[in-house]
Amino acid sequence: MAYSILYSIAGSEIISVTAESLARKVTLFGVGLTRAYLVREMRDLRFQPEMGTGKRRRASRIAFDYGAKTITFAQEIEEAEAAEIITRIRQHCNIGQTPSPQKSGIKFWQQD
């Protein structure tokens, strides 16, 4: 909880995008950590709306799949703002999308 309070006072998040990578730098009082992700390993860049309530609440955010992990950034973002950021990221790099079952030609049905 202390980190959340300090981050709200003196924290920042910087996203840098090139054709080959997306880097996320999180700083607190000017000191930070940068993590870079290879675009060719990224899939399904998307907005995740807020879910839950109280202690089980998960803030809205932007996410993408990276191998077996889901990477998130831009906590507490509004959907319209997330859509703009996602559009800008996609203008600079080609992040893959997993085809939905309807697009892949695979049909699911339930047997009674």
C-alpha cells in the first residue's frame, strides 16, 4: 500500500515502442526499472476493463500476451484513452492477434 501512495505522488510509467520492441519503464522519484518485450513474441494487445469490487477489484489496464504470461500497463486507464494508445502502438509495430474460433473456421457445439 505504501508503494501505491508513493507512486501516486512521484511515480511515472513510460512506454516506448519501435518496430522490434515495446519497453515499459516505471519510475519512482526518478529511479526506475525498464523491461523490454520483443514485438514478434507479443500477441493480443487489448484493453481490460475494471473488474470486481472492494479488495478484489482489478483496475482497468492495457494488456498483451507474452509467451505464457500476460503483461499489463497503464493502470486505471479509461477505455477511450486505451483505444488511442493501442492504435498508436499498432501504428509502430505489428503485434499478432490470435484468431477467434469464428475466424479460424473451427466451430464449437455442445452435445446434449
